[in-house]
Amino acid sequence: MGSKRKRGANKTANGSQTTQKRAKTDHPPATEPEATNIDLDKSPFGETLTSEARKREAKVYELLGSSDGDERIAAAGALITGLLGSPEAALQRHLEHRLFRGLASSRNASRLGFSLVITELLSQLFGPQNLSESKYPGLTFDHVLKILVEKTTPSGHLPGQEERDCYFGQLFGLQCFVGSKILFDEESRWLKVLDLLLKMAERKVWMRSHCGWVIVESLPQMGQNKAEETLQKLSEIGLGKTAEGIGIWMRARSCYPSLKTPAKPWHDPMNPSVLSEVARVLKDNVAQDNGEDAKAKQGGWNAQLHFVWDLILATFITGGKQSKDQLKLFWTTVIDDALFSKTASDAQKFRGFMILQKFLLGLTTESEKLVKELFTRNLMKCLINQAAKEDRYLHRAALKTLHSIEKAVQTSPELLLPVLKELLGKHGAYDFDQRTNAKTVENLLQWATPTNVKGVFKLLRDPVIVIDDNAASEAERLRQVYASYMSKLATQAKPTSENSIKAKETTNVAEIGVKELAACAYSIQPQFKPDLSEKSRESFRRLLASTIGKVMRRRDDAEYLCNAVISVEPTAVNMSDEIKAEQGSALKAMRKLLKAGNKSESRNAGASVGLALLYAITILQLYDGAPDAISILQDLERCSEKMKSKEGGSSELLVEILLALVSRQSPMMRQISEQVFEAFTSQVSPEALELLTEPLFAEENEKGYQTLFENIDDEDVEMDDAEDSGPGEDIEDMEDDEISEIGSDVEFVTLDGAEETADGEEDGDDYDDDDDEGKKEADARELADLDDALAKVLRSHRLDKDKEADSSDNDSDMTDSEMIALDEKLVEVFKQRAKTAGTKKKDKKDAKESVIMFKHRIMDFIALYVKHEAANPLAFSVLLPLLEVVRTTTAKPLANKAVVTIENFSKAFKKARSDLDVDIEAQFSLMKEIHQQAAKDMTHAFARAASAASLLVASSLLGDKENIDRISATYAQTFADCQKGKLKIQGFFFTDWVNWGMGHAANAQQAAVTTAAT
């Protein structure tokens, strides 16, 4: 009975929602579950309860309601075995006081566990074993059903939640009767259960969908005749014209194709003649699902879809050739014109989005051709509007729908073309991502493949070729969107397999995007109407530079980038005869280098392709009008000639070229330069390495800036990409580490413009006096200029210039108006002075940031060099410059990068170490110099870096065991100098050495033991 009972502390108000879902989806098995290893007593239960029996029952029922599936199955197995061997009185006691009553409990997974046991007991009592007649004659079907009803019918004035628990308990009990497959062995059983289901559905409208689902589950068992009788009864009571009725009709027709359905309300809910009425029923069901009455159908919200939509989806998936037309008509009538109509409520639109998500994922795996029928006019309009702004009521539902579209294409990439066509086509918008403030199209383009990329390219290009002349601004905007699509198509392309690249079997997706960007940036496109404007070309150029910087991953990418540059006809670029001649010779040299690179897989081949890539990038700079592009091309020509003739100096020239390129703050230049340098690391000479590390010693101020860039005009220092950047786009293209580096550098500038060193001490004693003298001279000039300006305004002069000043006879006082005018002039003078001071401060800041950024790029080169050339004795020459950076830089990120480079050098040396042919005296001299440097700065970071560098040098000398004594002597001498006060070094500098030595001693002992054993 539904009397008051104590409830578990973990019951929540949302428990009923979870129970609703289980009522639909959980199917209690009709066979005895396999018990786990949990040790439970399976002996029969007695008629009377003893203390031990109570403890046993308490334990098994506790496990039966556990959230752990294994525990539930083990408890169910023990309980079923024990009950079927017990006398009738014991079995009836458990059914009355435990099992059926327990169905009304919302504790953990009680309903699932209890349903498991009840289903099996019913199957044994009234199924093929028919234990009800042979062993338990008192437990008839009617008696057991009566027990269920009595124990789950609410009585009295129960709280709302307890009343709901009782109804759900009865629902689960009736579902157990269906799951046991015993209802159709006798004529009257099903009618009794059906009457209970219909009464419950009529009494509580929020139970209707759950009761309908139980009827749907029973349809495959009942046979065609019973199905016809059931439908007739539902039709008579008016349940056919509901969402549950539609689901039951569709399930019955799928189970029994020759079924004779009642004339009312319809023979087939999918018949075109009744679709309008079906649409009305399903639209109104939005409120009924959530327990709203017929007068408040517009206010219901439920995050769970009605089961009828699963049955409708299954119908279209298995519908055959006619499914396409049938779905199109159904979707337009029931979804687009009903749930997304102008009069539809937010709840109905929310339900429409959920249905779209379900159909997208359902049709993806079974019938991809039907997906395009889902993007109808009203739906797309609502989707775009709701996704556009966060304050829209259904914004999150719209974003989830967009995510479902992406997931559908990810599951079936062949859907990319039809889905893009709908999003960008008639009912969508070409600038779909901009309209929705999402990245749906951008994310979808990553699934372009060599098979469908040509179709995707045509789909993106056709809408922007010919645009109405009256919509010039619209053409400009759409073509910029097209440029961004081409960029994303290239940058997000999946890497092509190596076998396909070698066999030239497939189209490179990224290559198509890069070629189109280059063609639109520099070539006249006669098919575009109106013609591409200069503003549009600037967008294509900017995105081309950004794209090239992102797609560089391997040598094969370099090849197609070079081919893209070769394919460009720069008809939109004005070039003099001299520039055309340089361009022609550069293209010719690039073709030769690519041809040489394809002949072999040697390191020379990689160097050839790298040099060709430099040619390609410089040619693009030539098209952009970069002033130094011609000189770089000439340097590249000399470099390639020296490489071809194996003449010395080629690596030095290449390093100069790379340094010139990375001095510009461009991600593209950085990526290209690093890849080219990586291909040439094995060919770097000592002179080239010295040339590379020399800028690391430059001061991080205006003086250092002039030293590094004295031969570069101010215009050249700024990258063309930065000049051409549009709002918001370059921020996206700039790499995170560069942003952090710039931001962190600013923090080290003090209020008076002076710069602090890493350790806070004065540094650079050699040039402090020069800086002070220059500052004094500059201050004197500023004061003189201020005096002159004030003298003109006040018509006066300094006392020391009486002889030079003109005599004045007018000593009368000024009027009020003259004083006001004078005041305005004075304000203007001081404004100009403040403006000039601000400009100078900004120049200092910019100069410092440029020097630091340049050092960062050099550090990237050095990191690549030590990674690939750790076993090269020449690599040790970078240690002192790296320590100098750690000690002197004012930028903490730069110092950290230098420390990490030393550590990575040490790790790479351990992996690549072999018998090095090093200059022993030079290495010991380097070690001593490192020890001297370690004494110049007592900061922890610098001491760690110096210790790592010293031990790295020591490791290179271990090839000859005789050097161990000299290594120890060197450290001992340094330690002695510290004791004498000559040097001051952190203590862990020496403990690191001791630990390093003990580690090598342990390895030597282990090697000796191994040798003796063999």
C-alpha cells in the first residue's frame, strides 16, 4: 500500500526525471542473471523470520538496490535462487513486503534491481515452468497483480514526491509483467494490464508517455490479432490522437505490415493526407510531456524527447527509396511549419532543435542522403538568430545543434558537401560563421579530403565570382569571407599519406587553398565580377602569409608551397623591367632547386628544397613591394652558387639572410626560417655560428637597436604583414609565445626609462659613462629648445644673453586679454614638450622590444642547432653566448629560454653521445671560462645554467678516462678560489658536480661487474 514510509536521504526532487528515462529505456531481462564472485547465501528462505534471517535479507536487499551493477546482479541471482526454493508463504511475504513495495523506492538503483528479480519470478511462476500450478497454487496471476496494485497505489494525503514514487513503482511492476513475456499465454492477462496502464495514463498526464512506452514494448509479443484489438481500444478512448498513439500505431505497423488499423484517427500517421493533423498533435505534445494540462500546452520544457521520435526516425531509416520524399514532406509539415513557425513558443523551438540533433546523428550512420532534407527555411532562420547572441533565449540549444552538425560530419565525412551546401546556400548564409558568431563552417572544412576537396572548393568559390554591381560593399565583405575559408581549408587540412604523396595519386587539400590565395592576391581574375579590389587583394595577401606560416610541417609542404608560387601569374602587380628580370631568374633558380631536391633523399636534397622555399617567400615579398626583396634574392643566388661549387662561405651568407628575415615580426617568416635553418644545421660553419650568436651580446636599448639594425631603414623593421593587418585578424595569427614575450618585456622597464638587469645590479660598466654623457647632452638640448620656445612666447631672454637681445622700451603692464592669450600659448608649448617626451619614451620601448624579439628568434635557431648537432664539437661554442643571455637580459622569458636550451643540449648530447673527436685543451679552457662566468652572477637561475653547461663540457671529455683527473682538478681549483675569496659561486654548483661524478662512478662499477660476469 502507498502508506507513508521513510525515505532515503539521497532522494532528490529530480529523481523522478531519472526514473522516467529508465522507464523508457531499461528492459529487464527475462533470464536469471549470472552472479558475480560476491559471496551470498542462496539457501531457501524460511516462513518465519529469525534474527539471522533478518540480517541476511537486509544485506541482500541492500545490494539489490546498489548503484553498482555487479552487486545488483549478484544479489538478484542469490535472491531468485533462494525464493524459488522457498515455501509459498515465504515467497508471498517477499512479494508483498519487499519486492513490489520496493518498486516505489527511489533509493539508488532500487527499481532496476527489484525489477530484475520480479521479472524472473513472474517468468518462472506463469511462464513455461508454470510453478504457479505445480508448486505455488495460491500465487495466481490475478493475486500477484493485485499485490502489485495494492502496494503501489497511493492512499491518503501523500506528499507529491511520494505519490510520484508510487505511480512509478506501479509502472515498473507492469513493465515487469511485459518483460516476463507471460501476458499472452491467456486471453485475459493482457487486458487487465492494459486497463491498469490506461487508467494510470488518464489519471496522471505526465505518466502517459511512460505507459505508452510499455504498450510499445508489448506489441512484438501479442500477435497481429491482439495488436488490432489493442489499437481499436486506444482509438475508442481517444488515445490514438496523441503522441503516444502515433508511436504505438507506427510500431504496430512495423511489426505487422498487414495490420488492419482502425479508421480513426488514421490508418498511417505518415500518410500525407493526415500530416497536418499529426503536426498539430506533436506540436501540442510539448506541454503534455512535462505534465502540463491541456490549457497550458505552450509552457512545457523537457530535456528528454518523447519516444515517438525514435520510432519516426527508425521508419525513415528503413523506409527504402521513398524515404527521401516522405521525410521532406514530413519535416516541412511537422517540424518547419509547426515547431519553427512564427507562432511557435520557445519550448516548441527548443524541442525542434533536439529533434534535429537526434535526426542528424541517426541518419548519419544509416542514410546520409536524407540529411540535407533537415535544413529547412524556418529552422535555419531560427538557428542563425538564436546562435548569433548570447542573450537569446535558445542560444545554448542553438550552439549544441551546431555542434551536432559538426559531429555528424566528423562521423561521416561524405556529408561535408551536402551539409556545407545547406549552411551556405538558399536557407543559410555564405557568411554563416559571422552570422552565428561560431566556427561551424571553419570546423567542418577540416574534413575536406582529396576526394571531395574539388567539390568543396567549387561550392565556396561560385557564390563570390559574380555579384550584383549594386552591392559593391557586399562583394567586398563576401570575398574577404571567401579568403578566410581558403585559409582555413589549407591550415586545417589533414596530412596526406606519404605513399600518396610519392605516387602523386591524390590532390593536396592545403595546396588548393594556398594556390587560390596566391592567385587572388597577385593575379587578375577575369571571372570575378566586379573585379577584385585592392582591399580584397590585401586581405588575400595577409591571409596567404598567415597560412604559409601555419601549414609548414614537413618538406613536402615546402614543395607544394613553392609550386604555388611558381603557378602565380603576377598580373595584378606593377613591376619594373629590373624587378621582372630578378623575378624570372629567381623562378628559374627555384625550379632547379626543386628538381635537385626530388632526385634524392639526402641532406643536400633537404637543403635544396629549403633554399627553394626561401626563394618562394622572397618572391612573394617582391610582389608585396618589400624594399630589400631584390637584395635578398641576389644573396640567395650567391648562396646557391657557392653551395653548387662547394665554395666556402655559403652557410655564413645563409645565416645573414635568415637573420634578415626573422628580424621582422612575422609568424610566417619565423616558421619558414626555422625550417630552412633546420635543413642546413649540418652545414653550419664556425664563422656562421659566430655570426648567429653575435647579436645575443647586443644591449637591449636604443644603442643595441642601432647596432643590430643600423643598415635597415625604419620602414623595413616593421613587417609588411603588420602594416597590412586588419582589426582582429593579426591577433589571431600571432603566436602565443610572441605575445607573452612582448608583454613580459614591458614589465622590466622602470618609470624613468632606465632598464634593470636580471640580478638587479648595475651592468655594463664599459658603456655606462657614455650613456650618461649622451643623456646629459640630450637633456641640455631639450632645455635649450624649451628656453627658445618660452622666449618667443614671453618676448624675453635668459640673463646670460643680454648682449644678444634686442632692447625693448615697452615696459608697461599687459592687459587681461593679453595675459589670457599668453597663457594659451604657454599651455601649447608645454603640450608639445609632453608630446615629444612621450614619443621618445615610446621609441625607447619599441627599440628594446625589437632587440629582445630578435634575440628570441636567434634562440630558436640555436635550439634547433643543438637538437640536431649535439654530437658536433662545434655546438659547444654556443654555451658562453647562452650564459651571457641568462646573465644580462632584462626579459625573463628570454632568460628562461636560454636555460631550457642548455638543458635540452645536455639531454640531446646524452642520446647522441659517441666517441667525440674534441679539442681537449679547448674544452678545458671553455670549462674554466664557464667557471669564471658563474662567479659574475649569484642568481639561482644563472648558477643552474652555468652548472649544467660546465657538466656538459665535462661529459664531452669522458671519452678519455685520463681527463677525469683534470676535470676534478679544475673543479677543485675553482672551489679553492672560492675559499680564498677570489670567486663567489653558489654552493650547489659543486654539489651538482659531486652527484654527477658519483653517478658516473656507479655506472663504471656496474659495467665492471657485467664484464666480469661475461
